[in-house]
Amino acid sequence: MRNNKLKLSVLACSLTAALIGCSEAPTSQSSVSQPEQTHSTVALQKPVVYQVFTRLFGNTNTTNAPWGTLEQNGVGKFADFDDAALRGIKELGVTHVWYTGVLHHAMVTDYSDFNLPSDDPDVVKGRAGSPYAIKDYYNVNPDLASKPADRLTEFEALIERTHAHGMKVVIDIVPNHVARDYHSVSKPPGIEDFGANDDTSVEYKRDNNFYYVVGQDFVVPQDENYQVLGGDPHPKADGQFSESPAKWTGNGARKAQPDINDWYETVKVNYGVKPDGSYDFPKLPEEYANLDYRAHYAFWQDKELPDSWYKFRDITQYWLSKGVDGFRYDMAEMVPVEFWSFLNSAIKMTNPDAFLLAEVYNPDLYRDYIYQGKMDYLYDKVGFYDSLKWVIQGKQPATAVLESHKQVLDIEQHLLHFLENHDEQRIASPDFARDMNWGKPAMTVSTLVGRSPSMIYFGQTVGEDGSEHAGFGAPTRTSIFDYIGVPAHQAWMNNGKFDGGGLTDEQRQLRQFYVDLMKLNALPAIVGGELNELPNSQPDSVISFERVLGEQRIAVVANFAQQPLAVELDIQGVKSGKTLLGAEPEFLQQKMSLNLPYQGVSVVALGGNSHE
């Protein structure tokens, strides 16, 4: 078996290289010569992203007063990600840490002593502010620093610590909108603020950074069911915000007074898309879907492009120079795909291994944003995630999950799988599953079904339920707008020991399940094997499939019924197997029989020595 094992390893390593940083069309040839392989030292593993809400991760304060101030409810710091914390993250098989909320965004907390006065709460969501209302793209949130004056240096040290633990660093870039009162105090020489040179006498101009409601002043939205800061007094909470003329709001609302449900704390960035929807920049030829990032980069070099394009190129190059390894792009589908070709090709010219993840929810756009926009990965939300959630909630049969997956088999290696993130409800919340242990079958299927990378949200592995009333917004999602503690995560954190000392036995078992599951991402068949469905005797409640690479066959079975189930699977040509996770099977006459517990799974290497 030694030669077969070597062949599998070589093949899987090449597949891993294709998975990481790859956005080329799978059947096309590039007109530009390919670079030497730079991934040979990458461990044999699918990418695993750990999303952490940086402000909340290290907070040990348990007060959790609604609309509480930083002093009342506490806040986590960059320094909290010490060696013990990073080892705990790495234990989950993590390759990339997405530090959410790092950039300096609009916030009510006052740092006037550092030339950072508080923002107007009338255009800030929550006490701590939205991480997607960026105020200064060239520095980081002062909340996160032990010494706010040294905040950038402290983040650079965190980048170095993360790298020392063998993980890459990903941060957010929010291209569609910026904070209503954008003002960089840290921009490098020669960089102008967004809007600094705009012609505000017109609604639209190609090189304006914003759109304008000419002749009208901005009016703060009003709603009888909403009070700024929950009604707490604040010297700037007066229902007024000076903006003349008014700018279009971040979600595209064009009125001087946006609705309370609009993204009113932000203003939309202009990429050369005219108000009628036509483009004021060259269209990318269709054949560029078949060409690599260097061809895309060359295409844009002699073109005259909107000013906002160059601003975001400069921003991403700045953070690459600081050691950031990749970016997660917020609401990428609201920005034209040509811009992404321009930006991502420039990033890849600097770092070919940069990790580029985009939030795109329209499946009809997936292939354009991958092949023309040169994205590495997109969310698989409208499809795989939704199907899994509906199966758990009893709204669809188990068969719906693989049917959904079949719709994107040609691009599945580019679609990130997740069960939780900052936008989605916690698994244990009443509106999702009410029980953290549903993460076991769901995450098993999500992780092992394909070549897709996986993402884990902090607190997910210990059953956080998102039930805290933080202030802005309703529970079920851990708040991204307010200062808050995250109880289940705090139990694992154990006052900074990061040893799980405060967890219940059930929580410990759940975390260990995730640790054991994520180790399977190192199996060659999971990294790059083909997917085959395995028929089972309970198709409405049980998802079953195998991943096959060479002689390695990994069977995956997950129970989504509301009770234990006995299930049989047709396994041709197999008389035995080795259990890697979960329930032990029995083999008889080309059948595999399992007694699956409630929320139970079984992952089995089939065929005698095939697991080797």
C-alpha cells in the first residue's frame, strides 16, 4: 500500500493547491504562463476559517446590561489573543482566522484624548457601532487596543502571533459603503479621503466617490419603535446630523431621509455605475473568464477608471504590506464584477496566495464573481446552508441537501460552507434549532460533503445561543453592534486560561466533536475526492454519501430525524471498514447497518485497509 499512499498524498497536495487561492475556470486554458507551484509546503488540509468577532472574543465581563457602555459591559482586546487562545483556535484545524470588526468604524465611545472624538449616535447602530460602517480604512478600532495610541502596532503584533501559530489573517473590506462621517486620521501621504474632491452639485459624476441628493440636507430617520441608545441621554443624540447635500444611503436608498430599516449609518460608494444602472467604465470581455489574474491585471493597466477603484486598491495594498493574508468582502454583489477583476488581480499580483472570500447571495451571479471577478470563495448560503437549516427544522426532507449541492457541483470548491456567522442565527437559538447538538450532524455533512472550505464562528463549538439582549437588534444572533459578553464562549475562555474550565460536560463533548471532525479535513478523499451518493433505508431523515479518491473511500452518514434510527446502506464491494467518527457500523452482504443515535453521525473508512 505504500506506493498507493504516496500517490494519494501527491494527488491530494495538488488538489489542496488548487483549492487555496484558486479562481480559474476549471476547464479553460490561460493565455499567460503559470507561476511555479508555491503551495508545496501547505499542509494537506482543506481551508478552515475561524470567524471571530474581535471585540467580543476576550471580554470576561458578564454584566451584559442592554445598551451598556464599554465601562459597564467590557470589551476584548488584541492582547487577549495570546498563545493559549491561538492554540485553542488552532486545535480546531483552523488555517485562516477572520478577525471581524478590526478596522476603525463609527462608534459612540469617546477617544478624544487620541484625536478620535465620539461619532453622532443618531447615525451609529448600537453603542459600540457597526463594524461595517468604516470610518478610517487606514487604522484599527481603538476599542481593541490596550493603548489606543498604539492600536496599529498592537494589531501588527497580533498578525505576527497568528502567523507564528501557523494560521493566516483575514480582515473585512467593505466596498459598497462607508460610515456616514468617514474621516481618516491615519491615511498615508498622498491619500485623499472618500468624498474629499467630489463635485456635490451633481447627483453623479464618474470620479465622485458618493452619490448626492442635490439641494436637500440629510434627515435622520425616525421610528416610534426605536430610540437612539435605548433612550439613554447623550449630548449628540438630538435627532440631527449635518450632511449637505444628503448622500445616497449604503443600501442604495436615494432619499434625503432614509427609512429606519435602511443602512442609514452608511453612504453608498460610487464605482462608476450611473443612476440609471449603466456603466461608466470599460466592460470586461467575456473571454476573460478563461484567463488568470495576470491577464486581468494587464487588461486594466491602460484604462481610465473611477476614483473609488483606485482608493480600494490602495487600501488593500496597504493591509497586504502589514502582513494581512486575505480579505472578506462585505456584500460584494452590490459592486460591479469588473471592479473585482481590477482589485483582485492587483492583490494576487502582490500575493498570489491571498485568500479572497466574498459575500454573494444570488446564485445566478456565482460563476461571474468567481471567474470574471477572480474571487477564491463565495458564501454557499442560498442553497446549501438554507437547505440544512430547513432539514433541521423539519421543513424539508434530508434529500434536499444533496439536491441543493448538485446545483453547484461545477464550482463547489469555491463555495464556503458554514452553519453560523455574524449575520446568521446561532444553532442553539430558538429561531434555528434550539439545541446546540444539531451542529453535530449538520457540521459533519457541511464539512465533509465536498471540496468546499469550512467556517466556524467563535462560540459555535460550545453551543452559544445568542440570547443576550445587547441593545440594537433582536437576540438569536450574537450582537455585532454593542458591548456584550458571550456566555458560552466565556466558559471556554475561563478568565483568560482558554482551557474550557467553565464548560459543562455537554459543552466539552460538543467542542471535542468539532475537534475530531475538523481533523478529517486532512484525509485525501475529503480534500479532493469525488462525491457519490449512498442510498439508505431512511432517505427522508438520513443523509449518506461517500467521498472517493483512489483507493480511499470515506462514507458519511448523518441522522436528522427527531429520534434514533436504524439505517441500512448499500455498499458495493465492501466487507469491512474503520470508524473515524461516531457510530460503529456492521457489514453484511454488501450492506452497512447502523444504529444512529438522535443527532448521531458515522464516518467510516471503507474497505479493509482502504483507510490507509
